[in-house]
Amino acid sequence: MLIEQLLANTGHTLRNLAAVAVSDGPGSYTGLRIGAAAAKGLCFALDIPLVAVGTLSALAQQVAARMPHADTYLYAPMLDARRQEVYTALYHADGHELAAPAPLILTPEALAEQLTHHSVLCFGSGAAKFQPLVSNNSNAIFLADVQPSAVSVGELALGAYQRQEFQDVAYYEPFYLKEVYTTTPKAVSN
């Protein structure tokens, strides 16, 4: 329904698509699975390539594109991974990856080396959990209300498309970063 609405709003049809881009993760297991399934279904049905874009790199690009003096900061997108943990990575303003996406347990020592030598912008759904731990460090700068945008995913996807960096549609799986943890419901006694 949303895909049909998007196409109608832009005056396009499914036949106009040259590829489908998907946010690759990390992120919500369910959200990543639904996004990947929809993208793969379109790619199979239309016989077009699939482009996957890292969620953290798209979020970093989104912020870097709007920052004055963008090259004076390091970018630490943080997605909430529950408890005292986030999914994060570290980027330069040009998108160069300094630290690969990884789960990070938040402590006052997290990112200590980077915060000693650089101004680090922290943003995304997990940044608020980190802020009180480093509130005395002036190099830790927090941006509120930064949500992932399809625009940033699209911009990075266009570059990947032009470089022909496509996924194998049959075998593509999102980048979960951690194993999925499920529990069995406890038996209810009467």
C-alpha cells in the first residue's frame, strides 16, 4: 500500500524502477526482516538489482550533510540495542568509516580515546542513554531528535547503484550485528 502510494505521488510505476534499496541494519530484527522481504520480493518480481545501505552510515551522512564545519567532527550514530547497549560506528564527515558497526556497552569509558582528541557528535535513538555518562566531557556533543531518513539511504544507494554494488537477491540477509535472542513464554498455571 505505501509503495503504491509513493509511486502514485511521484508519477511512477513499478516498471520505472531500476533497483530497490533497503536499509541493511543494524536495527530491529523484525523491521529488518520485513524491509528485506519486501525489497527482495520486488527485486524478484521485477528482475532488478537489490542495493543494501548500512543504517548507521546513512544516519551519519544525514547528520554530516546538515552540519556547519562538518569536517571538524567525528560522527557516532547510536541505535538503541536495549539495556545499556547501543549499535554504533564512527565516521568522518565524508563517510569514511573509522570504526565498524558494533554493539557497544555504554560506560563512562566508552569512546574515551576518541573523545580525548576529537569533538564527537552522538545522535540517534541510543544517544540519550550515553549522554549522562559523559556529561562532563565537552567533546561529547549530543543531537536530539535525529531519526533515520529514507533520503540518506537513497543517496547512498544511488552511489552504490552507479558502482554496481548489488546484493545477491536470493541469499541476501540484513546485517543484524547480534544473534537474535528469543524466549519461550512461561507456562501459565490455572
